[in-house]
Amino acid sequence: MSSFHEHGYYSIDPIGQLLIIRIGGAWNQQTALKYEEEIRELLPELMGSPWAAVSDMRDWELCTPEVLENWQQMSFYLSKDYNLRYMGLIINSALEKYLTRKVTDNATRDLTVQYFDTPELAIDWCEQQLKIATRAPLPEEQQPGLSARK
């Protein structure tokens, strides 16, 4: 067991198929591992259909390189194996945007990431995307431009 203490903080609030995440402080690997553990505990409730995450990172003070590697792996396996489809990020600086892009570029093509100025805008966008993703397709005979096959 490591003798290092967690640095940085977070909160995770699940609301249906949406996780509202707040990240702050300077993160180390111990915080990243605890964060990943808490996300994993929520997966059984989320993975049955597409889900989204809003990460408010305005109070984030960056992190160690190991944390970025951990987040990269998480973005990949959550999108590949656990149906994470949308992520709305709220950040403060070009450096943070660069780092978060490096993290999410490793994810599958199924993950769509957008940047927002406020959590409210990110939540609205994620909710809209989830509604579209979970809308049942029309039967073929009701789709515009298609006629029923005989």
C-alpha cells in the first residue's frame, strides 16, 4: 500500500443515465484510483443503455502524468465496454483543453466530447444527446421516404 495521501478532490452525482462530476485541486494517482473505483461502482446502473458524463473541471489544478494515463485508459474502456457515449467538459484554460483532448482522443469513436462554458449548458446538451440516442427507431413503414416491403 502506498504511503502517499490523496491530493485533489471530486464529487460524483448520478442522475439517471448522467453523471455530474466536479473535479478540483491538484490530482495525484491516489485520487485518480479512488475516483475510478467510485465510477466502477456506478457502472452496473449505467451500462444497460447509453450514458453521459458532465465534468466541471473549473477548479482543477492539473495533475501528475500518471493521472492523465489513468484517465486515458478510463475514457477508452468506459466508451468501448460500458456504453459511455457523451461527455460535456467545463474547463478554464487552453492547457486544460489540450490535456483533456489528449485523454479523450484515446477513446473509441463512439464517444462524443464537447466543451462548454457552464455546467447547465453541458447538462442540457448531454440530456438532449441521450434522448436522441435512446429514441426507438420508427418501424420501416413509418420512416420518411421508405415504403413497406412486400
